[in-house]
Amino acid sequence: MRTKIVTGSFALAVVAAVGGGLVGAGDRGERAGHDRADVAPATDARYRAACGECHMAFQPGLLPAAAWDRVMATLDRHFGDDAQVPPATADAVRDYLAANAADRTDGRRAAGFGSPGAGSATSLPRITETRYFSGKHHDVPARLATGNPQVRSFANCPACHQRAEAGSYNEHEVRIPGAGPWHD
Ligand code: HEC
Ligand code: HEC
């Protein structure tokens, strides 16, 4: 199964490369950096243990530092859950997120996810509510995402992005459960 998925995305990458003559300059730039992760993977063991239990341990490069601070300051009221961790762990996680946040690093997607405006003053910041995220997903119909029993939420990145855990969000690696590879 795993091998099959890898083969599938390799074939897609070849098709993309062969069809390269038709794409614009911006797309070509993204393709040239195809092997580079979009955001650095979340490797910190303490972070993964504290924040990877209920959902993927989101890469720090998916939100700006101020947004991570707000998430860390409200773990007792975390999207309807209690996600509190011991103070020493919270300090380590906060430092890790701050040092590697989208506005503190220069990854490929840093400018997008690092721009302010994630969440309002009253709600918790969400990656899925950044302008950048909305811009990249407005073509994805609700029935394939929130209405899809195998996805349920846009926060479920690995359901559609096969290499989300590795920090890779290339649109050519998208495979939506029940709908197959994405063609836009
Ligand atoms: C007890 C379960 C639980 C733990 C532990 C947990 N979370 Fe969450 N988290 C949730 C739930 C539930 C949501 C809402 C998911 C949704 O809307 O689909 C969420 C959502 C998020 C979101 C917003 C995702 C989006 O929509 O963009 C961020 C950011 C986040 N969590 C960060 C963290 C961090 C950082 C930690 C570790 C300190 C953590 N979470 C630990 C349950 C948890
Ligand atoms: C329901 C499936 C689905 C989920 C869940 C999802 N995505 Fe996507 N994502 C897509 C599709 C489809 C595209 C390509 C959209 C297009 O270009 O038309 C995309 C595109 C992207 C892109 C731009 C890729 C490129 O090559 O320009 C990024 C970055 C991204 N997603 C990040 C995320 C992150 C981070 C999460 C979780 C917080 C997430 N996505 C959750 C389906 C999904």
C-alpha cells in the first residue's frame, strides 16, 4: 500500500516535469524546489509528545510566533479540549515554537503562514484560518473536506497531504480520500 502511494506520486511528479513547458514562471520556481520541504519538519521530541497526540504535531513554521504564544497561553481551553502539559514541558515547547515560527525562519512558505491575521482577537489562532491557507484551499469543496468522513477537518493535513508529517505540502502530492489525486 505504502509503495503504491509513493509510486503514484512519483508518476505525478514525472507528468508535472514533462508538462513543464506549459507552466508559468512562478510554478516553475516552486517545482525547481520540489525536493525542499515547504516547512521544516517538527523533530523536537518533547513537542511531538505534547502536541502530536490528538492531531499531527503541526510544524512550527505554519504560524507566526505571536499566534503560537496565544495557543500556548490557553491550553486549558484548547479548541474544546484540555491540552495542558507540565510547566517545564510548556516552557520547552513554547521556546521551540517561537524559535522556529513562520516569521522567525525563512522556509518556502514562511512569508505566507508568517503573515499576521491568524484568528481574531477573541478566537484562538488557526493555521486553517490564515489568509494564506484560505487562498490555497478555496477550490477544495466542503464535501471533500469537512463533509468527508475520512477527513472531517481542514486541520487534518495528513489526510490529504501524503507527506504532511515531513513538512511537504506540494499540491502534486495531494490525494484526497475517496477522491484520489488532485487536479486543478
Ligand atoms: C487533548 C487533545 C489535544 C492536544 C493534546 C493538543 N491539541 Fe491542538 N487541537 C485539538 C483539537 C480538538 C483541535 C481542533 C481541531 C479541528 O478543528 O479539527 C486542535 C487544534 C489545534 C490548532 C489549530 C488547527 C487549525 O485549525 O489550524 C493548533 C495550532 C493546535 N491545535 C496546536 C496545538 C499545540 C501547540 C499543542 C501542544 C501544546 C496541541 N495542539 C495539543 C486537540 C488537542
Ligand atoms: C481536504 C484535503 C486537504 C486538507 C485537509 C488540507 N489540504 Fe492543503 N491542499 C489541498 C489541495 C487539494 C491543495 C491544492 C489546491 C490547489 O492548488 O488547487 C492544497 C494545497 C496546499 C498548499 C499549497 C501547495 C502548493 O503547492 O502550492 C499548502 C501549503 C497546504 N495545502 C497546506 C496544508 C496544511 C498545513 C494543512 C493542514 C493544516 C492542509 N493543507 C490541509 C487539500 C487539503
